[in-house]
Amino acid sequence: MNQRLGSFAIITMIGAFTGCAAIQASEAKSTEDVLAAAGFRQFPADTPERQQALDAMKPRTITTVTKNGKRYWVYPDPEYCQCLYAGSESEYQEFKRLSLEKEIADQNLQAAEEAQDAAMRWQTWGPWW
């Protein structure tokens, strides 16, 4: 009995970690799609120097850097795309605008799905199990 319980706990933990990783990958992909749509450029970490620099940055967080007296916004992703997205002020402003539009669209979709669910009156159809 204890061995089964231990095996179940291990399988459950593996499933949870796998689920978390899938969610993180999906969120990273979503953010990177918006960055690309906003005009951010993608730079692959295709040399040891770039990979080392990428690993030294806080992952999947937009931060500012100054290069040659100009301010840029960067988004390092050492885990999924193994790349760095970089953009200027105009690209960053476009990213913020597109992110807000996406958030509103996501909320509208969720509200429409909830309204559709409520309209179905599931109890009318009886139990499905």
C-alpha cells in the first residue's frame, strides 16, 4: 500500500512539474509573439559568448539596457527560444499597446465562453456520467 501511495505521489509531482513547464512555455511563446509583432528583433544565442550573456540576465523579463547612449528594452529567454529580443522606445510602446489589446481580447473571449456556458442550461440535458 505504501509503495503504491509513494508511486502515485511521484507520478503526481511529475505531472505537476510537466504541467507547469508547459504553461511557462506557452506564456513565453505568447509574449514572444507579441514582442515580434511589435517589431522587436530576435537575436539567437548562437555563440558561447551570447549564451553566457543570456544566462546572466533575468529570464523572461523585460528590462532596459543602454547601448551607445541609446536606451533599449530586452527580453532574454535562455530556456525556450534561447534568444534575446531587443527593441527601442517605439517598439516597446507598441508592445505595451498590443499586450493591452491581447489582454482585453482574452477577457472578452472568456466572458463570451462563460455566457455560452450559462446559456446552455446544462441541467436540462441531465447527467452525463
